[in-house]
Amino acid sequence: MARFRCGACGRSGECEHEGESHGCPLCGSPDVVSALATEEVPDEVLAVLNSLGSDGEERDED
Ligand SMILES: [Zn+2]
């Protein structure tokens, strides 16, 4: 099961297919985001993503 969140109808849930091309199973909108989200991503990966994202924005250490 793949989790998703729909930007059109605002609902979220799980869909049986994990493809990205099916859109929202509830309303059919392509404006759906797979919520492969933070809860399924290991902390180490989040740490790397966060460090990459913040690089350049937090350079006031000195
Ligand atoms: Zn929808």
C-alpha cells in the first residue's frame, strides 16, 4: 500500500497501487502527492536532507 495525499480533494489515505501516474483514487485528480513521507524515511536520511536544505541559510555561526 502506498500512502497519498490529494491536493484537489484534500483527502489522504492509502492506495493499492504505488504508481505515480494514477492520480487520486478518490476524485481522480492528478494533483496527488505520495506521502512516502517522513515517517517512512530513516532518521539518517532526514538528517542528510535537512543538512543539505539548510546549507547556505544558516551560515551565521561566526
Ligand atoms: Zn482527490
